[in-house]
Amino acid sequence: MTHVQLTLWAGFAVGLMFGIAAQRSRFCFTGGLREWWTDKNPRRAGALFVSLAIAVLGTQSLVLFGIVDVNPSLYLTHTFSWLLIPIGGVLFGVGMMLARSCGSRALVLLASGNLRSLLVLLCLGVSAGIALTGPLAVWRLNLTDLTAVTLPYASLPEWIGADALGFHVGRLTLTLILDSALFALGLFRFRLLRCPGDVLGAVVIGLTIAAGWWVTGHLGADDFEPVTLESLTFVAPISDSLQYLMLSSGMRAGFALTVIVGILLGAWVTALVTGQFEWQGFENPAQMRRAIIGGVLMGVGGALAMGCTVGQGLTGLSTLSISSFIAVLGILCGARMGLRWA
């Protein structure tokens, strides 16, 4: 088995883990934020903090032990658009509230029989393709060049000078401080500790982020044919998956595609086994309209922000990327705005 084939199978396994955990624990950025802000029930929001803590701990452990170098990833870039990253985040946040799910949750819901999510995914994938490689790509690239800013640092450790204490000591100290705060918020302040199943689901999802870096950065490492360094994200991969369904004879499957297949299969089997599979559709045209608008906003916004709630919120933040913090802040602001219209 070649290293590329091994990466594909490992990506499928990572997707299975994510799909099972997300289906079983109902892990959802949109639902967690909505319940926290409107129902004053922060439990599912606590799962977001715990999963982020595990993602940061796992990823930074890989970095500290020299197993994976995440610096070549798209998140740790010194140059990015000061305009498009936050605006894209806002658009994505508004869209996910209108659609009542982000990309990852829509995949899990589709596997559970929710046909509303199929429309959301189609709109997300097509609009992302239009912004990434289609008619809007030239405008996006031109705006990126016009609004590009170059920082002397790309990550939080560099920004606060943690590495000045020594690479291992500084990064380890910062990781432990961040994780202590995230665990305290998620487990105790947001009362997730009362739900052991949700804790387990959040831990597994956080581990899949670190596993994605290990698969592409370690198993996929090769001097002659290196695999693209990445972990879980869902905007560009959903768009690429739609293209693969139509053009597979002229395309090669990648890590992201096998992750999506794994998520769909894992969530579908889990829904069947637990009796949660149920066909669902739209109740009225207004609901369908919100799903279409939400999917389009997520696709375009995710393309501009270079990621989604999982792509920037977990994978990007696991690298402690400065641009990811900016993107996530935009997503949260957009979600708060979208909550009024959803």
C-alpha cells in the first residue's frame, strides 16, 4: 500500500470517528450557540470548548514532539486579507444560523435522513466553487491582493513571545494555560460534565482534528509525492466532492473526500442503530428559502474566510493561528446577527 492510499484509508477512518461522535452527541456549532444565546442552555456550547481544548492539546503535542510540522498549513500564513477573512466569517456565521447548520452538521443530518440538509450542502458546495475557482475567483484574488497585510508573526505563541522562553517550554506553557481555561469553561461553567456522553463526543471530535494533522503530516509525508498538509474542514471539500461526483474519471480522490465519505457512513450507521434515522423535509417555502440563502452565504463566506466553523474554529485554532482567531471572531459576530433573522 502506498503512502497516498494509506492516507486515504486513514482519512476514511477519521471521518467515521467524526460521524459517529457527531451523530451520537448531536455536536453542532449552530445549535450550541443558539441554545447558549437564546435558551440560556450552554451545555452543547460547552462541547465546543472541550473539543477545541482537545484539538489544541493534540495538535500542539504533535508539534512539540516533532511528529508534524504545521507551519506549511494554509492557516499559518503571515500574509492574509484584513478585509476578506473577517467579512467571510460574518457571512458564514449569518448563513449557518439561517440554514440552522454548518457544513459538518449538515453532512451528519443528511446521513440521518434530513433532506433539508441536502439542499444546504448543494448550495454551499456550488457557491463555494463559484467563489474559489469560478466567476468570483478573480474578484476574490484581486481583493485579497489589494487588502493583504503581512504580519511578523502567524501564530499566538509568536505574537506573545512565548517561543522566546524556549520553543518547548513556551508552547507547552501556553497550551496548558489555554486548555485549562477551555476545560474550565466547557466542563464546569457550561455544565457539560453532567453529560458524560457529550463529553466523550467532544473529546473524540477534538481528537479527529489532531488525527487529521497526523495522517496528512506524518503518514502522508514523502519527499517525492507529499500529501497536502490539512485536517478537517468542510467548505472547499464539499465543493470538491460535488465536482468529484461529476468528474471522477479526471480527478484524484484526496484526504478530504474520504473524510466526508467516512462521516456520512459513520453518521448513517449510528442513526440506524440508535433508531434516530428519519426522513425529514421542508415544512414551508420560507424554511426552504432560508436554507438556500444560508447555504449560499456559507459557501461564499467560507471561501473568503478560508474555512468554516470546524475548518477555522477547530482545525485553524488548533495551530494557534492569528488569522483563524480573526475568522472565528467574524463567524461569531455573524452568527449573533443571523440569530435575529433565523
